[in-house]
Amino acid sequence: MNNSIFTKLSKGDKRTPEQILEHYKIESELADKLRKTSREERKYLYTTLYDERFRRVPHHSQLTHKTDPVFQHAVVSMRMGLLRRFLCPETIFLEVGPADCALSLEVAQHVKKVYAIDASAHITRDDIFPKNFEFIISVGCNIPVPANSIDIAYTDQLMEHLHPDDAYDQLQNIYKTIVPGGVYICITPNRLNGPHDISKYFDNVATGFHLKEYTFTELYGLLREVGFSSIKFYSGGRGIYMKIPLTLIRLCERVLTKVPFPLRRTIANIGILRKLLNGIVVAKKQNEKVALKSRRGCKDRSRG
């Protein structure tokens, strides 16, 4: 462990170096199992291995943050600053990967119905939910809610946890749940200023439960292939968000991929560039005829 790098990256993490190393070893071990298993086996391993991680790493940040009301309030307030403009009293809202459900529970106070879907109930096992809130355990990439029923689908720090062979299936299943004209809001860390999981202290690429971290360019391609249209990128915070041209993001990513690690990580984590790379994707679902034409176009381009 590089002590200077560790000190810089671990700012704000109250755990000891020994606890972080323990977390790294356990998560890398479990993540390696996910990487090596078949698609059919992974359907059930996501739940099993995530539950095992929480049992073996009781000091995991997701567990400690649940008992920290100040931290929870800050995160929920920031995310609501983004989501509030999309919500109305008749909204049906879906969050996939809600962790402690703090955000989904806040959204439930402003909308008609909330679905929260996760691979593990370990964090929320003792929670009591309101009548318009439904917590569902999913198997693999399954999204067990009615098709064409969701107005706003939302994921935050989810895509990177999927096996790369499952990413398309997950997005396709989310797409099917959304009503025509509905949107999918996706927040995921950028590979170019990562890794962002526990392996950031030790490795140049993610080796923990971030099974694949993406660039925005890669994510855009996946969303288009699934059928989403009007894909926009936003950067900002505290309720103020600015649309960023895809061409600018692609240019930054193209330049950064040529910079060796760790210089790339240092540059990509500087102020405004970090905000740009770790932005927010808002993708709109179009009607099925247009979506089919879009998917065919993606396949034709890939052949070319």
C-alpha cells in the first residue's frame, strides 16, 4: 500500500488501514467469483455474495452511512435537487440498487408509487416502508415490475456493479419498464478517474465489486443500442445542472485514454474535469418503431 496515495484517497474514511485492507481482500475474493461464473450462476450469486460481503465487512460504508443522519440528509438533498424537476404527484418511480433506500423513501413523499429493487435486503431488513413503497429483491438482472409502467427510472452507482456480460440485459429490462416518453437517469463513476471501489487504494483498474467501470462514450453506446433516445449529459450539483455536449465529453475521454496511469487519475480528478467526467445521464424512451430503427442503426454501424 502506497502510504501517500492511501492518505490522499482515504480522506473522509474513518476506518483504519487494517480495516480497509480487510475490506479489499474480502471484496476482491467475492468479486472474482462473480467474474468467473456463468450467466446462469450469476443470477443467484449477486444476492448471495453481496449479503456475504456485508456480513464479513460490518464497517462497510453503506452500513455505517445508514446510521449517520447528517450524511444521509446531505446525499438525499443533493439527489433530490436533481430529481425534483422530473417528479409530480402522479409519478411512478423506480430505483434499482437503492442501498439503504433513503432516497427512494424521500421520493415516496412526493409521488404516487415507488419501486425499490435490489439484490440484497441486508441493509433494509429492519425497515418499515410506507404504503406507496414496494421493496423487491431481484434475481440477476431481472426487474420485476410491470412493463411500460415507470415514469422515472433511476440508478446511482449501479452500472459498474454489473458483470459486463449482464449490462445490456439490465438496461434492456429497465427500458421495458419505462412508459413511452419516460426517462432513465443514470449516475455511474467514470473509469478514467477511477478505480472507484475499494481497489482504488491498491490497483490501477477496479478489482472489487465494480466489475466494470465505464466511460460516458461506452455508456452512450449501450443506451443507444437498447433503444433510448435523446441521451443528454449533465454536470453540476446542489440543484444546478448544466447540459454538456457529448462531443466535449468524447474529446476529453479520448485525450485522457492516452495519458498513463497514475497521471491520468490525477488530472481527471481535478475540479471541473472531475465534475464533467462524473456527470449524469438522462435518456428518454421513444416509441417502439423509432427504437427498432435506432437499434438497427447501431447494429449496422457496428458491422461497419
